[in-house]
Amino acid sequence: MKKIIVYNHEHTVDDAVAKRYEELMDNLREGYDKLLNSGMFFEIYPELTGNWKEDEEAYLAKSTNKR
């Protein structure tokens, strides 16, 4: 069992779920970084800062709601 934090809430999950969550978060972060480096980031997300630590929660909410 591992602890993960989702939207500032701690959850205890089994190792397989924790691993999948980490993979998903890595993919989202990679997409964030690619978009930021493309120069189009602020065209799509003008309200964000370009700093992952500050933007993570808002970016995740917006990214997952678009699907």
C-alpha cells in the first residue's frame, strides 16, 4: 500500500494503482511541459503561470474536463 495525494487529499492505494497514478501524472506533466515549450501555452491557458507547482491543480482540472 502507498499513499498518494490527489487534489490535496491523501489516499492509501495498492501498489498497482499508485504506479498507474504516477504514470498518468508523468504523462500530464510531460504534456504540460511540451505545450509550455511550444509557445502556445499561454494562448490556451492565459490564466496559468507556466510554473508546474503553481499550475498543477488548475491544469489537471482543465485537462481532465476536456475529455
